[in-house]
Amino acid sequence: MSAEEPQDGSPEEEEDLRYFIRIGQTDLDGTKTVERSLTDMKGIGKRAARIIADAAEVDRTALFGKLPEDEIDSVVGVVENFEDHVPEWMANRQKDFFSGETNHITGSDLEEKRRHDINRMKMISSYKGVRHQRGQKVRGQRTKSTGRTEGTIGVNVEEIKEAQEE
């Protein structure tokens, strides 16, 4: 038996498996379960992936690549309109600064919004913006003993030996 042949002798099962499923601008792994594959997308964690699978009425333990096309489309629809399926407190973008709406942003849009928010904080020179500009810790962590960026100063043994020899 060669390594290319499937172990159970059914090559049909491998042919209908989609290895990549595209949601938005993200390619998800079709060889993982629905719940596990959705967590690879930025903005979706374990809990959100479980809610998405339940809202789309899909078995969350099934392989994502083996789902029929209509079930994959229902998962995509729930991901794109996630804020409609969950309470407002669970969305990751509550009461947006410019629009005032509550949205759940996923994928590369999440990174873009985060970068835009940090730049806005820097422009208005808020406390958090100033900390971002200086490269210091932003969320109230301890800075007396951690987060030091300079090199270690320590004892230089070679200089001490040279001074003793002189």
C-alpha cells in the first residue's frame, strides 16, 4: 500500500473535501472542525465560533471542508452579521466613535480599525496616546522593574580585572 492512497480505500471522500474556505479576506482551513477553523479568523474566539456554528445550525464538530455549499454560505452570513446574533455587550466594536453603532469587526478590518484608533489617540494627545508614542506600557502595568528597553548594565568583569592589573 503506497502513501498516496487513503487508508480506508475510499478516494471519493478526499475529493469532496475543500481545503480552503474563504470568509471575507481570510482563508480558513477546511481540514479542521468548524469551531476550530473559525477561531483562526481575527476577531473570532472560541465562544464566538460556537455561537456562529449554533446560529448557522451547523454541527460544530464536522469538518469545515466537507460541509455542503449552502451550510458554508450560512456560516459566512452569520459571520458577516454577527452583531445581529449576539447581545450588544459581546460585539468587539461597541458604540463606534464616528458612527455610534455597535459592530463586530473581523479579519484585516479589525487591525485597520485598531491602528486608526491608536493614531487618533496620538493625535489628540490623550494619556494612552502619549504612552503609545513613547513606547511605554499603556494599561497601567508596573514599569518600575519590567518593560525596560535599555541593555543590561551589570558588572563588567573585564574592566575590573584591567583596573586591578594597573
